[in-house]
Amino acid sequence: MVKGSKKQPVNFIDLRGAKLNKSRLIQDITWPTTQNRLVKWFRKSRLSSRAVLVLIIFLLIVIAQIVNQFFHSASPIPKVIRSQINFTTFVPTNMPHDYLLQQNSYALDKSVLTYTIQAPSNQQVLVSEQKEPSNFDIDSFQHDLIKNKDTENTRYGTAYFGNIEHSQIGSLVAAGTWVFLSEPLQAGNPHELVTIMKAMDKY
């Protein structure tokens, strides 16, 4: 060392020939490690966020089902009759106040459920329901045998209305069940059957 010259800092030379001091070398070694940790943390946090989102969606679906069951009242069909039925049943709900479902009219005979509704015309509308029969062509019945036919859309599909002999009728096939409405042709009002059919709820 030349007398009187200042002591120079220790330099490190990387493989590329660039001179780096000690603190810079430590920084260069440490930063990739920190960067990798940040990348791993970010990836994990993204996965965690997705898991939380999926969990929230699942909980919302469960809550919606619970709320729906809570507000959807139990079937009005008496339990002793309901226990003998092996098909989906339909009962009108939220009908206009001048329609009266007669609770004591429920009956089950040869796997056919029947009940009556008093309509504003003071006529008794007979509702009959049964499992969709395999030995009867309901489509042909609805398209060919119903006179003065009209159709209406309901929550459960297309319902057919019209006349058969001395009765006004309504017919709907939904969820494997045939729902059939009838009332006297002359005394009844065809709009009453439409109102009842559109108010049907599944139980």
C-alpha cells in the first residue's frame, strides 16, 4: 500500500465482472428470497379468497332453502291422506278472497285425490289429482277431445281449458301428476278455473 493512500472498501466481483460492494451483494441475495415468499403468500391468499367465496355462496344457497321452507307452509292436505299418496300434489294458494277451498272435502279413492273449491259463482269446482296414468293418452285428450279449447301458462307448464259434454274443465300435467278441474258448464265461469289453476302450488 502506498503511504498516505486511503483504505479502499472491499469489493466483490460477480461472474459477469461487475463490481459490487458487500451490502449490495447481500441485498441481491436476499431480495429474490423475499420476492418468492411474497409470491407464495399472494398465491395462497388468492386460493384462500376463492375458498371463502365458495363457502359464502354455499351458505347463501343453504340459507335460501331454509327461508323458502320456512315461509312455504306445510301441505294443507290432512296427514292421514297425505301419507297414502305417492305422487306430487297441488293445492291452490293465495287465491282471491271470494274463492274458498273447503278443508273438509279432501278424499282419496283408488289413488285419486279430490277436493272442492267454492267459486265466486257459488259453484263447486271439483279438483282431482292422480299420478300421470301410463295407460291413457293425456296429450290426445287435451288436444283432440276438449272443445272450445284455450291454453294458459302456469308456473308448472301449459294448462288446457274448455268444454267436455256438460262440464267446463281444466287440465294440467306437471311433475308426473295430472291435475283436473271441472264445474257445471252453464252455471260456472271459465275464468274461475283459470284463476284456480294459476294459483296451484306444489306440495
